[in-house]
Amino acid sequence: MKKFIILSFILVSNIGLAEKIRKFGAGVSLGVPTGISLNYFLNQSWSVDGMLSYDFDEFFNIRADLLRHKRNLFTIDEYFIDIYYGAGLRMKDKENQDFLFGPRAVVGIGHFWKSIPLEVFVEAAGVFSIIEETDFDFEAALIARWYF
């Protein structure tokens, strides 16, 4: 029983700490592309976002964005909804066959839980490839991240 009480105290303490700090998040992205999503908050309003992924066209993707966050913009059923927007770069490579590189514009909407260090959101982006060939891609995904 003593171990259970100590473990419970540690978990509750960490959840409270995560609510205050929440600087680094890691999770999964399901959609186009599907992969590992990372985010690091520079302050309350700005973060650097990145993803390593593999999409359905057999392309390996790496991307990075600078994001501006607007917290608690509106509520739905007592949940505060956040939005973010930003820009970045994406590299897309298909095993020495095709290489695409270019700027990316992104917007997202989701919820950041206060009781647990979890963020769930939907993201949409337009990518304009300018290197190797000119191309426009639309990307959309459901993403969940756990913050440490």
C-alpha cells in the first residue's frame, strides 16, 4: 500500500509539472504523411515542429515548421480549442529516383489537455516543391503528441 501511495504521488506530481512546462512533445501522425511527430515550445506562443515519415507513394519525408499558437480560441463542450499556423520546409525523397524540396504552409486545430500532457489535433498543409521539379502537394493528418 505504501508503494502505491508513493507511486500515485509521483504520477500526480509529474502531471502537474507537465501542465506547467510541456516543452517537448513526441507522438504519431496518421494521414498523409504517416510518421513520427515532434514539437518543441520556444515559449507559450511559438514552437518548432518536425516530422519523420513515410507516405503511401513510397517517399521518405522530413519536414520542419515554425508555428505560432493561439491558445483557448473557443470552446466546444467545455473543451478549449487551440489553433496554430506557420511555415517551414519539406524534403521528400524516393530512393534515388525522385527528390522534392520546398516551402510549406500549415494550419492546425486541436485540444491540449490540462490534466494530462496530451495534445490531439488535425493539421492541413500545402507544400510547393521547387527543387528537382515543380509540384504542389496537399497534406492532412490526425496527430497526437505526449509532452515531457
